[in-house]
Amino acid sequence: MASDLDKAVSADGKVRLIYKEFPILGPTSVTAAKAALASVQQKKYQAFHDKLLAFKGSLDEAAIYSMAGDVGLDVVRLKADMEKPEIKDIIDRSYRLADKLNIQGTPAFVIGSELVPGVVSLDELTAAFKRARGG
């Protein structure tokens, strides 16, 4: 649903989109989240995030690092940055936030004060944006 999310945010023009890495699909998911967070240090988060979301197939570490290289990340530096304590701290905070909000899976969206769990359509996103503004 990444395409619909991009369309809804672009069409609205007033939405602030904040990603929270929430790895729930096992160790490879944690590796991907850590790599995404570490990619910020090289100013490649969005490109890498988009590449990960577009990936089709079975995700493994080799695929993660291959995609990192594809978007211009220095993979050696990326791996070092992934091990920094602040990366683990960010993921731990995401887990705590998800627990507080009772988020059980991904995707999930907080739009205004509304929790919108699961895959939703472009129209549903647009309607949620409108509700958040009192409309």
C-alpha cells in the first residue's frame, strides 16, 4: 500500500509522515529495520526504505545489503552504524510505543488521534486525514 500512502500524502499536501521502524517478522526484519535506521547517517533513508518496500521475494541479509548498495549506501559503514546503541534504542522505543497503542502488526497508522490498523485504501486514508481535521 506504499503507493496509495504516497499518493494520499502528496495529494493532501499538509500531512506530516513519520515512519517508525517496527520489526515484527523475525531476525531478518530486525536487520532490515536496523539498516534502514542506520541509512539515515548517509542521508539515504527514503531511497533505501522505498527499495525495501518494493522488494518482492524472500528477504534475507544478502538482499538487504544488496539493496543498500543499489541505493548508494556504503555497506561497510552501514553495518558499523547498525551496531550503534542508539539504533537499538530507537527500535526499543518503537516496540514500547506499539505496546502502548496496542498495535499488533504492520502497517498501522496514527492519523490525528485515530489508530488505523492494517492495509487501507487511498480513499480510506484520505477520509482519515479529513476526520483528523474535524471534517
